[in-house]
Amino acid sequence: MIKKIFICTFCSVVFFSANLLAQNMDSIINEAQRLIDAKELYQAEKYLKDVLDNGTDSLAVHYELAWCYYCMQDYRKAAEILESLTQRTDVVADVYQLLGNAYDEMKQPNRAMSVYEKGLERFPDAACLYLERGNVSYKNGDFLNALYYYEKGIEADPEYASNYYRSAMIFLSSTEEVWAVMYGELFMNLEKNSERCKKMSKNLYDTYFSEISLERNKVVVDFNNSVIVYSNSVERPNLFPEAFRKAMTKACKGERFLDIKTLIRIRTRFIQEFYRSHSEFDNVLFEYHKKLMQNGHFEAYNYWLFAYGNSVEAANWAKANKSRWDSFLKWFEANPIKIDRNNIFTRYNME
């Protein structure tokens, strides 16, 4: 009986010590990040070096020191540390991401590309590495290849926002805006209230207003071409976009001008028509629209979505409907869109 008590006490002490060490390490990392964020880079460098000199061999501390050098624009020192970290068994994908970025900053794009590829071999589900690999292609003007990697990143980790953002930005400059509005809205739901989110809000507003033409005797909706060359260079029928166009065209009938209020009516009718006529293209975003409608928040959601396209109209609505707006924001925070590998949205699963 005494032996058992001793063993349990010993285990408790070990657990407590390990937990205390973890807490101390969290404090160290938090302090380093605070110094770096405050641009106190030389203080951060000294602090992290002192920690390492005292016998700590934490990968996180080494990484923060590399990040400190990266922020100093001393990319060579950053790369030296990160190269050594790639040899460790506890290496993480972020190491390959920052290492590749360091080589890219040193004007060595081929070496950067090689680092990202090696990282993907080791971490095939690392969305951040697909993003960086796509960025290299994007910088070279190879947008189709960039899209290939961004969309592979979405498939690898559908909760990682940046691949949606980069995909949407490419499609905003194409004749396939349907993918821009889908990826863009998904991005906004994953990265709420950032500067990129505000930029995307205006982009989505402008795109809807440029691609919907409400003429006296007809409605013209032009979010897509009839065929598209995918990023793997295979030409396929453009099935989802055509379904989108047909449903949107029907939803626009009866409207004479566009503002956020009329766009909300259009998008409400669109969801109803889409599920009535094209339910085979059911997807996570449109399911979320239905959930918003069922809970009485779709109108407020759209004012949030397009707020930076017409800030005056959105602000006026929120002010005049304060209780509804506040109720929506509370619900929105508690009920985010649920995207995982079981309900990924990409062009390739909408064929």
C-alpha cells in the first residue's frame, strides 16, 4: 500500500514538474513574441540567446530566434538556424515555411521552392506550405500553377484561411468570378474582421454589382464562361458555375437597381432556387446560408458581409436595427461555419 502511494506521489511530482516546465516555456515564448511584436528585436535576440545559453534546447525557442532574425532582415542567420531544425525529429511544418521564405527573401526562389517541396513530403497536410509553394508560382506569373497549390492547400486543411484568400484574389481578376465570390465569402467566415477580410468585403460587393446587370426588360448575370481550363490544364464542363448563373438570374427578376438591401433579397431567393433546381451542388457555404435564414440572421449577415462595399448603408441598417445586429453578432460568434474534410468546398468537388 505504501509502495503504491509512493508511486502515485512520484508520478504527481513528475507531472507537476513537466507541467511547470511547459508553463515556463509558454511564458518564455510569449515574452519573446511580445518583444518581437513591439519591434524590440535586439532585446528579443538577447533574451532568446540567454534562454538557449541556460541549457534549453526547445525547438520553439530556436524558431523564435530565427523569426527574430527574419524580422531583422538577417535572412542568412535565420536560414542557418532553420536548416539545423529540419534535422530534428520534432520539427514542424512552420520551420520549412519560414526557411523557404528566408531563401525567397535572399532572391533564391528555386531553393525556396525546394524547401517547400521537402516540407510537403514530410508534412503532406501542411496548408501553409501549399500556400507558399503557390506564392512562388504566383510571383512568376504562373497563376494556374499557383491555383493548383492554393486549392490543394484547401483540400489539405480546409480551415486554413489564406489559401481561400489567394484563390479568390486570382479569380477576381479572371472571367470566372463565381469562384471568387465562393472562395472569398468562405475566407471571410474563416478570418473575420482582419484587414484582409475588410478588403474582401469590398471586393465581393464590387463583384456582385459588376456581374449583375438589371436592365429594363432583362437580367444579365455574368459570373462565368461556359467552359474553364482548370489548374491541371484539363478542360471540363463548367457545371456548378452554370447552375449558379441560372439560379442567380431567376433570383434577380423583379429588381430594378442594386444596393445591399436588394442584394439580400436576391441572395435569399437564390438559395431557395438553387436548392429547388440544383441541389446536387449542395455545399458548406449554402448550407450555412440556410442555417442563417432558419435562425433569422441572414439579413444581418449580409450587411456584415458587404459592409465595406457600402459602409454608409451597412452602418445605417445596424444603427436602425441595433437589437437584431447585436443578436446576430452574438449568434455569429457562437455558431461559426463548420468546415472540415467532410465538407470541403473546391472547384473539383463541384463538378
